[in-house]
Amino acid sequence: ILGHDVVRQRFGEAMRDNRLHHAWLLYGVKGIGKSKVADELRALFLCESPDLVNYQACGQCHHCAMLFAGSHPDFQRVELLWNTKTKKFNRDINIEQTRDALAFMSMSGLKSKRRVLLIDDANLMNNQAANALLKGLEEPTEGSLLLIVCHDLTRLPATIRSRCMLQACAPLDAAHMKAVLVNQELDERLHELAIGLGQGSPGRVVALQEPAHAKALLEWQGIVTDLANSDIGKMQQWLDKHVKSIPHDLIAHMVVMAAQKLAIEIGSWEKSNAVYLASVAVASWPKEVIRHTLRPVPALLAYILQLRNALKIRV
């Protein structure tokens, strides 16, 4: 795991000094490895011989072996459940899951005096589930640790945030991003594109692992590079073909990246402001499509036309 040494150090020092808060909330953009960091922290907490100098579990004791095998009785994970009827993951984490988790936390550890609950994608808890979680935060069981992983901090109630140790997880820098891409064996010719699109989040560009998606995104990059003069007809053809298969945030961000390169040469405040506002509209397109059930292709083309007009403002 790269780029999160500060998080492990802060947690390890708190363990070493016997001042570990009972609830840690790890937050940051999606796809930067927060869940994996949380897995390391729960292993460090449950390990019989933790290394509190390098802040890592020993990897050799019985507890580490049980965690590795996925059979540790004092660890439970809460996450979106797979719905066998719809063949999709549920939309949210429900109250039944939270109640089961709180019941787990209220019991004494079976193999030690410690017990860990990890809630992944906590921003997807519905209101009932989030309200139920408050009880566990207000009345923690001795020896229990709650790890909460959240991609959007604003989706969690303030009452939950205020009872947790908030720990920001930063996006990876370019060097760490490149190291991850090499480890994932992504075609080196795609590294520059992946680093630009990923914005420090390897998970954001996982679509590039699929050759057909990578080829499509490279084609899209070529179409929008000269955004002020690009062919709208080609844009529509590409979108009609790929908008259902390529992640919308990658499509939008590539347009914004092209606009940013052109905006560097803009000298006037009026034009710069118009380009900025139009770029924000393009960036918001993925959420707007969902929020207002818009037809994705016409909606994005309309935003792109606004951006093109902004780039052509004469001063």
C-alpha cells in the first residue's frame, strides 16, 4: 500500500501510547486504497506481536493467520450486499446490517479481548442505518474498534462525524501512481493518460485495464484535444458508441483536461471565468445525468458547446 504512511503512523503511535480512539473514520476520494489501509489497521490492532516501530502487524501470529484466511471470529466487515434476485449490489447499507454489526460489537472477543468492526462505503448507509450506528459510537464496548471507510464525508450525519477520529486519506502522488500502474502491469503507453485521469486514484482508471476501453479513451482524447475546433459530429458518434460502457467521470474529465490546457493561454478575466464555469458544468455532467435522469449524450454535447463558446470569446 503506497501513499498512506502518515495514517499508519498516527494509528500506531496512538496504540503504542494507549490513547487509541474507539472509532476511526477514514475519508478521501474513492479508489486511493482506504479500504486496504483499514485492513492493515485492523490487523495491527488484533496482532499478538505488532511492530509499533514500523506500524505493521507481524503477519506470523495466530491472529494474523486467521485474518489472512478470512476466519477471524473477532472481526466483521459491513459492506454493500449482493442481491441474488436483481444480480446487482444493493443501493445502500441497511439497518439490519447495522444492528447485526452492533450486536457483534457488544459481545466479548472470542480469541482475545479485542474486537474490530469495519464499515466500508459508509457513505452508502441509509438514514436508518446511520442513526442506528450512533448507539455503538456513544456506548463503545471495552476493547472494541470501529473503522469507518467513507468516500464522501458530507453523506454521513454530523452526529457520526463528531464522535469519530477523523483521518483524511490523500490521493497518491504521481510517483506512487506510476508504481501502482507498473504493479498492475498497465501498458506503459497508457501511464501518462492514467496519471492525468486518475488524479491520484488508481481505482478511478481501472477501466484502462480493458484494452477496448483504453483504445476508446485514447480515441476520445484525440477528438477533444483541440476542443475549440473539434468536430461535434465525431463527438456524438463516439458518445453514441461508448457512453454506456466507459465511466462517465473519465469522459468528462478528459474534456476538462483539454479545456485546462487551452485555458493557460487565456489572458482576460471574463474569458477565464466563462471557461471555468463551463468546465464545472462538464465535470458535473455524470451526477446531473443521474440526478435529473438526463439523456447522457445530448446533455454532455450541450455542456461541451457551452465550453467551446467560452473558449471562443473575443476580448
